[in-house]
Amino acid sequence: MSETQWRLDWSDEFDYEGKPSEENWSFIVGYPGFNKELQRYTDSLKNSFVKDGLLRIETHIDKVSAAEFKVVKSTIESYGGKADELEREEITSARLVSYGKREFSNAKVEVRARFSDGRGSWPAIWLLGDESKQKWPACGEIDIMEHVGQNPNVIHSSVHSKDYNFRNREHSTKKTRVDSVEDFHVYAVEWSDESITFSVDDEPYHVLERGERSDENWPFLKKDQYHIILNIAVGGGWAGAKGLDKLSFPYFMEVDYVRVYERIN
């Protein structure tokens, strides 16, 4: 069997300045309401901007008025989060999505990035199926890279589907170590009707074969479209297990490029 050949389909090289390209990216704004996370996502240039050939996402912690903090605390607690570590403070971040603008299937995605490892930070590079057709987890999710700050230089990749997801601890997940997450690495995934392969700097470390999974538990077929998400979450059930290192703010993620390739054989 011949080795798969790839052709560049589209990319964002971040060779401009200012707001992330509206042709490629939209913003999710507000509190996410899941995973007990602490951040409010914004579309502000304070939290995401392009400069010197890099997309930079920053997570800030800022003082707010007593009245504003009452709303922050109430909102976080409404979905099970705990604002105990916040002292009249609000955390803001950014979540960029290519949904409705750049979507693809059976592809190869490469993201060259680096990020901080402050305790409580949770930068992620991931792919999500179309929730307008099927709600999560049935729509499918491919986590190319997740990093939680209390485990420096350890990165995770995971796959979620209808019956195989983190809620029932049946998802396929693996971790590997890099020399430093604050150095640039190429985080990548490629997938087909039969398998999903994750790699760092062209070295595969996590392969999931479809095997006997039914179509409803393998929403990674040619017909299934995915979009890219770039974000930094803060705290929550996983990243917040050992609290926040407030002195490490602003947490950051810098992205040199995002490239998507299509198969040509």
C-alpha cells in the first residue's frame, strides 16, 4: 500500500497584523458553562491578536467592582464552578473557531504552536464536528493537543464519540512529553475512514483504529465535516485540580501557522 500523499488545502500563516482573519475565524464569547471553567471568552484584541507573524491568545485576570464580581461569581457557580480563588477578579480569554468558514474531512491538520505552563492553564488545539446536525459527543471531537499547567511539558490527545467519551471514561486518550511546551512544536493529526493518527514534530505517538466501531461511534468518515478550535481555558475540574498560579498570568498561546492538507491518493 502506497504512502498517503497530501496537498495543502488552506492555511493561516498569520502574515498580517491586528484582529485574526475574519475569513478564517469567528469568536465564541461569554462563559462556556462546561467543565467548571473560570474564564469568560471575548473578541477583544487584549485576548487575541496577530503580530510579528504569530497569533497570540492571552488569558488575563483583572480586578472588577464588587457588583461586577457578584455577577461573575454567580455565573460560574450556576454551572458548578467555584470562584473561591478569585478576589473581586475576572478571568478573560479567547476561543477562535473556523466553524462555517473553514471545514474539512479525512484531512491532515498541522498547528505550530507554543504556550505557557502556568498552573491552572488549559490551552487546547482541537477539532469538532457539526453540532447543528448532532450534539456532542455524537458529532465527534478530535483533541490534537491539550496541556494542563500542573503537568508541565506533558501534552494529551483524545478522541470522543457517542459512546466513547470522557464522561464514561471510554474515550481513546494518550499523552506524551515534549522538552518544553514554551518552545514551538508542530502538533498534528490525520484521519481517514479507518484510523486517526496524532503526532508531535512528525513523530506519531497515538493511533486509533476504527476496528469494529459502528458508524455512529465513528463520525470521522468522508461525509463528516470538522472545524478547528484554538483556545485557552482556565481552571475547572481538570486544569483547576491544583488551583491557579496567579503570578503566571497572562497565560498565553502563540500559533505560527495552521495548515490543513487534503489527500491526493
